[in-house]
Amino acid sequence: MAAVRKVWAQLIPIAGGALASQARAFERAGVEGVWAPQMFGAPFATLAAVAPATSTLKLGTGIALAFVRSPLETACNAIDLDLISGGRVVLGLGSSAQSQIEGSFGSPYGKPLAHMAEIVSMIRAIAAKRSRIAGQRSPITASRRSICATSRASALAGKPPRYRPPSRGAISPP
């Protein structure tokens, strides 16, 4: 018996009704999930628009640029999207090209492997609601983090976020 292949599709920002219709068509066709890339804007809004229109389709950021927003903001977006979607989020992060990160977004690129490893560890710590997260670039304390994780406590009913750990593409574990 042949293995069943899991197929994912790509979504780009289009008018809300058309976006929802396209996502429902993917779901009916048996597509496992959809990826929303970060071309100019973050992929979170596109996926949030699709979430209420579908019930089984996994929603992936493919790929959200890790260096252009704080780990706190990325974690909060993933937690919110996970809440809206009922636990169907797959967080994909990437470094992009140095010229795009520094030139287009005005963010520091640094050493991409170390920078990515730090960002992923900080996002995981925020999702786990740790009280202090130390990083080379920006330590996050409970008071700053409370904007995201603590305010979601009633919505999550004390349960940890259900989104899958961030994927790091071609980067091997540190």
C-alpha cells in the first residue's frame, strides 16, 4: 500500500471573501494545510482571515521573517492565531537575505544561525510562560511578556498554547 502524501498549498493576501473561499476549496480537496509567506507584510493576518472559514486546515507561516520583529511579537501573533484557529498553527521562521533584512526592514541581521537559535528559544520560552527569558539581544522579563501570555490566560483556560514549535527550515539544532 502506498503512503498517503500530505499536500500543502500557498495563500497570498487577496480580498477576504475570495481568500476564505479559496481556503474552503483547499480544505474540501483534502489539502492538509496552507502556507502564507511573508512577502511584504507579515503572514499572520492572512492566516487569521482563513481560520474561521475552515475547521481542519493547518495554518502555517511559510516563512515569517524572524529578524524583523521581536520574539515577543512573533510569539503573541502565533498564540493569537492558535487561539483563533483552535490549535492549527505551524510557525515557520526564516532569516531571509541580509540585504532584505537590513535594507528593506532596517533590522540587524547579525550572525543568522546564532540569531535564529536565540529567537526560537525565546519564542518557546514565551509560549511556555517562563518568568524570565535571557537573550543576547533583548532579555524579556515577566512584565513585558505579560502583554501577550498573561492576558491570554483566561482565553487559554490555563492550558499551554497548542501551536507546534517553530520550524527552522534548513537550520540544524544548535
